[in-house]
Amino acid sequence: MQVSDPFQTVAFLLILIMSVIVHEVTHGYVAEMLGDPTAKLSGRLTLNPFSHLDLVGSFIVPLFMMLAGGPVFGWAKLVPYNPYNLRGGRWGPAMVAIAGPLSNLFLATFFSQLFIYKVFDTAGANNLLVGAIFINLVLFVVNMMPVPPIDGSKIIFALIPDRFYFVVETIEKYSLVFILILILFIDAILSPAVNLLFYTLTSIKFL
């Protein structure tokens, strides 16, 4: 998604920031629902951007990706939680993990409905809605990838029986290698998945 208008660049950056904040706060709320108050006690169950922003992940990386015309993604400071406080056994961390990506899918769906029903029927508003849908779908797809420490890995790890947990430990040990491989192929993975989801939500081909 290439952005040349300075106003749109700032608007999309703000949308991204709020989307990653919602993502992180949702992790915290689900953790609290499952019995862990860590996020609440650390003051992270808030939509106040100043409690969550990360200089590199919330500003530098997404701005660079926007200007370069690449896939737009970013991150906020991780909301802390203690997996040992969670109810649900091995599924506790998985439920906390999947809550974040699902919040982005929900936002993408919400913005797609505003777009489809032309709630704000101007070219500028429609461009912002398209950007908001795209950004949240990218966040959903990226965070569902089964690569540690990304959320998707915790979902996959919950499916691995305890007797094979050494596999999890081995994968986590080489997580940096997997992340580097993911970065190399991320555009090839993201484009088909995001375009399919965008078409599913709006009946419009993004590219």
C-alpha cells in the first residue's frame, strides 16, 4: 500500500498505532479474565497511547514501510502477563495470544462495514477506511504466523503434547532465525492472504 499524501501518511500511522494498542490491550483483558491481573496492575489496560508506544515499532518501522510502499505493520510495547496465573492450563496462553489478532480481524470487519454501507461517503473517508481495513488485516495475518515469539506460535504450541515439548524449546531457541526467514518471505506470504481476506470482507480486489 503506497501512500504519497502527507495527510494520509499521518492518518494511516495513527490508525496503525491505535490498532496495535487495541491488539495489546485485548491481550491484557483476556489475561485478566483468565485470572492474571499483571496487565492491570502495571497500568496497561488503557487505550492511552503513551502507555503503549514503542519508538521503533510504533513509529520508525511503520513510517519507513509506508514510504517504501511495503506491507505496513508495527508493534507496541508488549502487555505483560504471567502464564502461571492463567486458568485453562496450556490453553490459557493460547487464548491470550489469539485475542490480539482477533481484535484486529474485528476492527477490519467493522471498518469494512462502514466502507460497504458508505457511512462516510467521500473519497478521503473511503481511502482511510480502505487503509484501516488493510492495516488491520496485515496485523491479523502477521500475528497469526506460527513463528515465535509471534502470537500464532503460542496457539500452535498449545496443540503439542507435553511429551514433545522439547520441540517447542528447540524452536524457541532458534526463534531469531525463524524471524529472519519470515522477514525475507513476508511479502510473498502477506499479499495473497491479505488480498483474500480483503476481498472476503469487501468483495473488492485490493491489488
